[in-house]
Amino acid sequence: MESSQIFGIRNISSILFIPKERQQIMQAGLLPKNVIQDIIEKDILKNKIEEDAVAVDNKT
């Protein structure tokens, strides 16, 4: 089975974000650059920053 079939991608303008420790995020359709940046900053990097902060707190 093709990866596109597994994830339900039906056309070329689908983006699958796969965060390391969270549920994947599927965005279908053509997205403007600022929307992609927002998804990365708010949904992916935000959690990475929070995880790093917890790791620092646990070391002290």
C-alpha cells in the first residue's frame, strides 16, 4: 500500500506534519506560507519549547 493511501492523501496539495512525540497533523489544500509557519510555530515548536522547559525544571 502506498504511503498516500495509508494517510488518506488524495492530491498533491496535502501536508502531513509528524511531530516527534505527538499526533500527526494533516492539512489538505494549498496553504499560504504564513499558515504553514503558524502550524510549525504553534503546534510543533511550542510543544518542543514546553518539553525543553520541563526537562530543565527536572534537572534542578
